[in-house]
Amino acid sequence: MSVSSNASSAASCNGSADDSITTTATTATTNTDNSELAHILNRRQSIMDSQEAGIEVPRSFKVVNVYTEFHEFTRKQIKDYQKTFNTYDTARDGFLDLNELKYMMEKLGAPQTHLGLKKMIAEVDEDHDGKISFREFLLIYRKAQAGELDDDSGLNQLARLTEIDVEQVGVSGAKNFFEAKIEQQLRTNKFHDEIRQEQEERRREEEERAQRRQQFQQRAAIFQ
């Protein structure tokens, strides 16, 4: 057998080996993805089966002292936020995933696109697990209170709309609620503006009196 023939045969074998390795790696990746998906689906099914059987499912998230960390909120506020969170945590796993957040925003009357929902999660997803824990849920309200959210952002809508029970008053009721809040804020601002105007008028009057006294003293000095 010639050298050329041997080289061709070796190249063919190497090519076959590379193809085999690539195929094996692709298959392994696919199997891993399928395994993870199967684990998630099995976990969901197990939770649903347990709930139907009346068995309490333990939460699988890290417990943090939110009352200490989020000291700007009262205990009542945090408990109300927890109640809202639990309402939409339908899997009872201590997280809001994309589908649960989608359902939540639809129920609040502010549906979001798929990309919009992913952006909402990413903005508070500090551990980068692709979902919102209760602690991260509280970050939404912290950011809203600090004015760190855009007015038209999904998180800002969530924070505003969960101030009231949309289930009870409906979307139109929520709209009226926020319109009333805006009107109240405008009235408050107008009241403050009126106070500032009165203070400004008093300041000008005092300056004018001071100028008249000074002019009177100057004229009086001429005749002394």
C-alpha cells in the first residue's frame, strides 16, 4: 500500500472519529437538557399530586430575614406582599417563573410580551436563576419607592397595581383608584404652591417696607 493511500485512510479514520465525538457531545447535551426539563416537569407534577392529596409541599428556597433587610417596610406591608406573591406562586415552590409572572400581569390588567416578562425578571433576578424569589419580589417595591423604575415599565405597573386588590375592584376600579391618587397628589402640590406663593408675597412686602424705611432715613438725614 502506498504512503498516499495510508494517509488518506488515516484522515478518513480521524474524520470519522471527530464526527463520532461531535455526535456524542450533541447527544449528551440534548440528554442533559431533556433531563433538566424532565426534572422540572416531574417536580411540578409531584407538587400538584401532593396538593390534590392534601399534603403540604415544603418550599425549596433559602429563608432570609426580610423584616430586617427591608426595614423601610412595615411588617404588615411585607405580609401583604407575601400574600400577593403566594397568590401567583401557583407551583408553591417559592418562586415566580415566567409563566406565573405572565399570569399575574394578565390578572392585574397589564399583560406583557414574552421579552417584556424576561426583562422584568432580569431587573431583580440577583441570583440569575431566571425566576423571582420573594426577596427579589420585595426588591420591586424597594425600587418603586426609591423612584428607580421607569413609569411605563412592567415592574412599575406591577408595584402600582398590587397596591389595591384588582380581583375585587376590577381593572376599571384600579384605573379610578390611580386617577384619584393623581388628583390627590395634584391637590397636594397646589396647596404647597399656594403656601410658597404666600411666603414669597410676604418676603416681597418685607423687602418693600425695608426699602421705604431706608429711603425715609436717607431723606431725614438731609435735613439734619
